Amino acid sequence: MVLFRTVAASLSLVITVARLLLQPLEEPSRADTLSLAVIIAAYVSTVVVGIRLRREKAGRMDAWVQVLGDVVIATGLVFLSGGSDSPLTFLYSLAVIGAAVVLDWRGALWAAAVGGVAFAGLVVGVRLSDGAPLGPVLPSRGLFVLGSNLLALGLIAVLAGYLSRQLSAAGGALVAREADLRRLGRLQQQILSSMPSGLITCDAQGLVTYVNTAARGILQVEDAGTVGQPLESLLPGVSALAPRSPRGELVVGVKGSRRRILGLSVTPLEGDPGALLIVFQDLTELRRMEEDLERSDRLASLGALSAQLAHELRNPLAAMRGSAQLLAQETPRDGVVQKLTNILVRESDRLARLVEDFLRFARPPEPVRRPVPLDALLAETVDMLRADPLARDVRVEVSAQEKLTAAVDPDQLRQVLINLVRNGFQAAGPRGSVKVALARGEAEAQIRVWDSAGSITQEMMGHLFEPFFTTRDGGTGLGLSTAHSIIRAHGGSIRVRSDPAEGTEFVVGLPL
């Protein structure tokens, strides 16, 4: 309404100035001067209300003052432009409409009543001021003009009041709907942000339109730059599952991390042909646990069979060794017999040691646990292994973020560390690096053994902890399988990841 009044006053000023310019050059008349004064008064009142609105001080009283001011200004302009014959009588109607906008239907009726009284008083006053003879105050034409204007003001007040009520009701409903929509929007954003599953949408051109928080966490991408890039750059190979796939798996490479296995579903988005909705979960840890469980089952079955086989081999080996020794004693001067019996004894001893190792893998002794400072055990074991010939020209680093103590069997854990660190020495080779670190994980102590080789392939991963699986010449293939059995007996876990560019890392987790 302030803007409307400003525009109306400006148009009135333009019309008045144009009329003055079109007249012959002479002093402005008294009516022209009063017209300019009325317009200036309208400007001043509008500016005052605008300032109070800006300062949030305007109230219902300001609205009443403004409406009454509009009636007064309309009366002044009508008086100066001809009274009952003025072409500006429509200004009363504008005042009534303005009152309906800012003061609802009651304000419109009151403005119409005040405007009607003002116009009637103006017409009667002009009639009396002209020195009309006593008798009827107004002629029939004057009565008609007055009655028609009063009727028009009443009808406009009723119509404007009705429209004001409808506008107010519609505005209230719209505000409520907008509030509901904003609330639903916030709820939707909260739901999507709190989802543990990743969610990505794309348009028909395959460009990403939305990525939720879980998806960015799983794929290790930043918020900025994900929207608008091709879907294939985030999920390579997902286009082969479009337009619909209720269940599928995808292996993706994540920056700064190992590959991840994603279980996902692809669904078309309604209302946008070609657009897709992709919901996925990170199945990497689940698949790793499944592989560990399968490996444990295989090792348990193999261990039971191995124990039976080892027991069956020990007695014949002992008999063979005893027989070879007796044979050597009976024919001490025969060099050939002596040489062959020595071979039999030596190989029997080697097979006996192998059987003992096999039994240790199949049935590891129950760990004798006691609180052990892991950082000290780690440092002692690595210092001992620095003298190993395999450690020659290998750079070895040991670090412990904090001192941790766990209930473990120190001898068995030292055996695990020896196997892992010596394997790292052999894999890294001369001018290679091996790092041994101790850190606190989630409710566990983590011992990490890293080498710079990264020589374990994806095909080897599934057989790494199986007995007799080795890639080293002369190795028995029982070191990692024994280490796995010992760590499992401690209630811990052992994991491995390998990449030629990042190296190989074994992570031993021990409960705290």
C-alpha cells in the first residue's frame, strides 16, 4: 500500500505539473497551489508510514491514520477540481479499497461511511457557499450525483471487504501450505541425510542430480563437484544395470582406499523419463567377514584331518628312525650303509619337525594369557629380527602411538610377529621398507605390519592363510596359517590388503 500510494501521488503530481505547463504563463492559481500542497502532504504521510514500517513500529493505528488521510486528501482534491462535478471522485473508491486491504472488511465499511459523509458535506458546503436561495438544498441532479456516489462507495466497500476476506483466507492457507512444504522438505532432507544407505539420482543424460551424505561417505567424495558430473565417474559400470535392477553388486575403486563391494538397486524415477534412482550399501566388510568365516570353516576341517594324519605319521617315522639307527650300529664299517642311514635319520627328523608344525597349526595350544605391554613386546621382537639375514639392506621402522596393554600369550604373539615381519623382509627385499606400528582401534589394539612390495595378488588373497600355500622357495606354507590360528584363539582377527602402488599391510586386531 505504501508503494501504491507513492505511485498514485507521483501520477497526481505529473498530471498537475503537466496541466500547469499547458496553461498560459501566469502565476499559479490558489487551487493549483492547494493541489500541490495536498500532493506533498500525501508524500509526507506515505514516507512517515514507510519509515515506521521499516523500523517495525507501525501498527493498526498507523493504518487508520493513513486511511483517514486518504479520505481527507481525496476530499481536498475533489473540492479543488470541481466539487460534485470533479473527475476525481474515484479517489474515494481507492481509499475504500485501501482500507479493505489493510483493515479488512470493517475498515472498508468505515472508510466508505467517512468518505460518504465527507463527500456529502463537500457537496452541501459548496452549494451553500455559492449563495443558493433557501429551499431545497440540492437540485435533483445534485441529489442523483450524491446518491450514486454514496451507493458506489457502499457497493465497493462490500465487494472489497469480501475480496479482502477471501484474500486473507487464501493467504493464510498458502502460508500454512508453504510452512508444511518447508517442514516436509526439511524432514525429507533429514531422512535422506540420516539414511545409512547411499542414494544417488541422475537425469536422463546420466548426470548426477543428488548425492546424500552416506553415498559421499561410502565413495569418499566431496560434496562440491559431485552434482552435475557423469554417473559413471562415481559408479563405473552401473549403466549396465539400468533401467531397473532390484539387486546387484558392483566393485568400485575408492580414492585413497581399497576397492569396495557395493550392493545396489537401480529404479527409474517417475515423472522424468530416463532418470534413475540408485540405492546402495557397502558390502565390503560383510564380504570380508564371509570370507573369514569360510576360511575358518575350511581351516577347521583341514585341521581336524591334519591332526589325524599327523598322529598316523608320527609312529611310522619313529620306527623308521629307530630302524635306521640300529642298522647303522650293526654295520659301522660299511660307508654306503652309513651314508644312507644318515640320510634316513636326517629326513626322518625333518619330517618329524614338519609333523610337529602341522600339529601346532591343527591344534594350537591354548594361549596362556596375561597382561602384556604390546609396545614393549613389539620393540623387542623387531630389535631381535634386525639381525636376521633377511633384514639386510631393508629399512625398518617401528612406531607406537600410545602404550597399550592386552591379555595375550606373549610367546604365541611373538611367533605371529616373527612370521609376519620376516615375510615382510623377504617381500620387500634389498632397499625395501618394512614398517611395524601399534595403534588403538575400535575396542581393539591393532598391530600393523607393512612392506613396500605389494606383491600379493587378488587371486592369492583367498588362499593366503591356507596351510602349505607358499610363494617362497623352501617355505612350508604353515607360517601364516599358524599365525591365523593363534590370533583366532585369542579372539582377534588378522586382515591383509595389498596393492603394488601402496604396498602390503597385515593388520592384527587384539581385543582390549
